[in-house]
Amino acid sequence: MFLLDTNFLIDLHAELHRKDGAEGTAKRFMRANKTLPMAITPVTANENAAGIRNEREARRFLRRFRMIAFGRDIALFASRVDREQSARGLRLGENGTWQAAVALRFGLTIVTNEADFERVPLIKRRNYLS
């Protein structure tokens, strides 16, 4: 299963709304992986919806993805990721920490163009731009 990061969702939403219908890297990624499940977190839903501005449109766009909710288990896992990264002087920041924790906890590949995730040991990252 893929965990979609905010930058991917922003690009996908923009590509889906292009007037010329041209296929960009995000749409190509979705087409090439259409049989695999795609998930998001509340972090990506929040960041993406804030950029869309129209809540109805945001709901319509986001409902196509499975939402992985945060609970105590993920919070504790995120604190572990944050402590480990902080000890190495490589803190991700809050949103990146939540994303990394979910990806690591469930063994998901995070789809992003953010190189910061490469600093997290054992994380599986897929750059959709390449």
C-alpha cells in the first residue's frame, strides 16, 4: 500500500483539473499503480484541503483515498521517530514525523518528492517525479 504525501496530492489535484487534460507525473503514477491501495493521513487531508479552499471539492477529491486515523499507538510511534531524529539532529517537523510514523508503523511506502524522508532509517520512499 502507498501512503500519499501532501506534495503528491497537490500535484494530482492540479493535474486532474488541467483544462488541456495533459497527464503529469502524479496522474502517470496513479495509472501505473491503479491496482494498489492508496492511503492518506489526517495531515495530508488537512494540508490538501486548505489549499483547495472549497470544502466540497476537497471532500470529493479526498474521499477516493483510504484514511489512516491517528490514535495512541501512532502517537507513541511518532514520539519514537521524533526522539530518534532529534538525537541525530535531523528532526522532520511535526507533519513529517506523523507521516513517517504511519509509514513505518504499517510498512507503507511513502509517495513524495520530499528528500527529508530519506533521513529516516528503514522508511520506504518513492519519488513520483522520477
